[in-house]
Amino acid sequence: MRKATITRKTAETEISVTLDLDGTGRYDCQTGVGFFDHMLDQLARHSLIDIEIRAKGDLHIDDHHTVEDCGIALGQALVQALGDKRGIRRYGECSLPMDDAQVACALDLSGRPYLVWNVDFPSPKIGTFDTELVREFFQALASHGGITLHLDQRHGINAHHIAEAAFKAVARALRAAVEPDPRKSDAIPSTKGAL
């Protein structure tokens, strides 16, 4: 049962995340931030992880707390659903093209959070969404999901395409990393014996 539900409530946000690692990519993400919902939908669809998110945040201030706290809760749910990580492939990578943009992702579900971020947006906004929040989301996801996460932009002139390529690349890499390894379904993928 590789499923999890996390609820997180602070003075700034109230968030519920439910995920199923063995899903079909179903999504129902409602954060009150339209562009971010679109990106979360891409994350679910292309990882084949079913994701449902309900978030209420202090959007009258800005989107920052909502986006960051969704990353925190999603990372925590991922850790819970993976358990001791027995039988997973652990690593994933994807170089994803989207029109003018290409973003490469390599990740390790190591339990050692680290973000390498080589993504540069040509504009500070996508509609009303602050592009700097894309990094904030992935920083929170990596930190609370125990993920070593590398994102490298190879091309891109359109901010929407760059952001979407990043989310889809992470999704595809995550899909590979959480998949059961049929050759080692009973083993933790580490010589340490723990992740």
C-alpha cells in the first residue's frame, strides 16, 4: 500500500495531500493558484502518481506560502508512501523538451535532501505567478522528500515552457525512481542497508 495522506496547518496555510505511488496519474489539485495547479496536474499525470491536493493559503499576501507549503506536504507524503524504500529503483532521470525549452532532471531518493538549480526564467511572472516560486516549490519538495534533485535548463526562451518542462522532467524522473525494481523487489537499494 504505497499511499499516504498528509495534512499540514499553520497560521499561513491549511493543506491536505493524498497520493498513490501506484496510480495512473489522476490529479485533482486545488490550491487557489491557477498556474501552480496546472503544474501540479502535470506532475501527477507524467509521474503516474495519483495526487490530490487541497490548499487554503494567505493568497491575499501572495502565493509564496501556499506554493512552498504544498512542496513541504507533498515531500512528506512521498516519504510516508515510500516507507523504507524497499524494492524501488531509487534513481530517475529525464531530459524533457517542450517547444523552445529543454530541462534535464536527475534525482535520487537518497534521504539526503539537496537541490541543484540551474534554471533561469526570462521573465519574473507567468501571468500573475512569480517564476521564483518554481524553485521554492522544488526546494521544499527536495528538503521534505529527502530527494537529491538536480535541474538543469538546456534551452528556453518562454517562461511557461521552461516551468512546465521542469515539472514534467521531475515527474518522469520520479516515475522511474519510485517504480518497483523486479530484480530486487525485496532489497533496499543501498549498500548501507537503509535510505
